Amino acid sequence: MKDWSYLYASVQGKGHIEENIPCQDFCNIFHHTNYTICVVSDGAGSCEKSDIGSKKATEFANTYFPKLIEEKKWHKPHAKIKTKDWHKAAIKGLKAIRDDLERVSIGEGCEIKELSCTLIILIHLKEKLLITHIGDGRAGYCNTKDEWKAMMK
């Protein structure tokens, strides 16, 4: 992963600053041995505590997805990953994040809906990329010809 560059930021928008609304977007890069997890979360603006949900969902992604990758040994060189196996693992990880958000909502004294956010998780392995998402987010990449392409549909 040494030959990759990662650029990311969570920035509170002008309208949020003016209305004293917290930044509801979070992102992070988590480097592991033989893979990297990139996470982006966008809190739902209509939900009162989506900033908390967005931040926690980002953190929880780095709890569950490393376990899945290492359990399946997908971080090993030349590991074979079938699409259906990735789909099952990704759903399992997303459900675990949702369950943890349910516990956060209890601690916050709110309904889980108030923590609503989109979530995009990209796992960069040595020879492949795995991506999953929930919500209306989008992701793209720039190829070696400086062309931007959709990473998910």
C-alpha cells in the first residue's frame, strides 16, 4: 500500500457553521498489515444526531471489517475472493455496525433513526479492491490515464 496516496478530510460546511450545526461527515484511513480500510460516512442532515452516527459508523467499520478480512485470510497474497462470499461478508459487517449503532442510540437516549448516515467502505488489498456501501453515497477512482471512473453502481 506504499505506492498509494490517500487524501481525505471532513469539513464543516458554511451553512452548518452559520447555523451552529456540527459536521456530520466523517472519513478515515486504517492501515493494517497487507491491506488498508478507507471509510467515508455522511450523516443524514434531517437527523438530529447523525454526526454521532456517522463518526461511530466509521469507527465500527474498522472493528468488523478487519476481523472479516483476516478470518477469511483475504489479506494473504493471491487469495481468491468470490463475489458472493464478499457480498455475504459485507452484509455481515454492515449488520454488525448497525447493531452497534443500536447500542449507541440507547446510550444517547434516542431512536436509532436519529443516527442515520450513509457509509462507504473500501478495502485496498495488494491485488484487488473490495467495496461496499449502504445509503446514497458514491465513490470513484482515477486511473493511470487521469480518467475518473465510478467505483460502484
